[in-house]
Amino acid sequence: MAKITYIEHNGTEHVIEVASGLTVMEGARDNGIPGIDADCGGACACSTCHAYVHPDWVDRLPAIEDMEADMLDFAYATDPKRSRLTCQLKVTDALDGLIVQMPEKQI
């Protein structure tokens, strides 16, 4: 389990315990966190689970693979350093304390 903080665009914070093996997107979806739509269900076939990773976590996450990078081209207001698709972030104990912030909207 890892405690993950999801911050809505308006600043509302949700601290959720997410089981190892799930993705950061699944943690948001399963707990009704607004701001992560996850239209494709986690197949990395859309960009509606886009979020900004807190700067302290950017270098602690696995590198972005080509498919995720391609899908981020379709996301709203990406940040080249902090934007990730949460469906591609597998939860492990090492992610305990992760902070992600949702963009203004998903497209």
C-alpha cells in the first residue's frame, strides 16, 4: 500500500491508500477522485488520466516510455518535466507519499 495525495485543480487534496499492483489512475478512479477521467480504462490509449507529478517525485519515477510520451501529446497543458499519464504509474511501496496534481481539464 502507498498513500498517494491527489490534488484537484482547485487545490482540494485527497489522500488515498492505494494497493500495490494497481496504477495511480486506478486509485483515483476507484476512490471517485475528480479530475482523472480515465476514458480508456488504463490502456494508454487516451490522455484523460494526465496529471502533474510533484517536483520532488519526478526523478523517482520510472522513465516515460514511447507510448506514454506519444499520448501526452494529446493532453491538455502538459509540462515537459512533470506531466505523466497516471495509468502508466504502477503503485509500489516506493510510491508511498507520491503527490500528483490534476490539470484544469482533461481532453
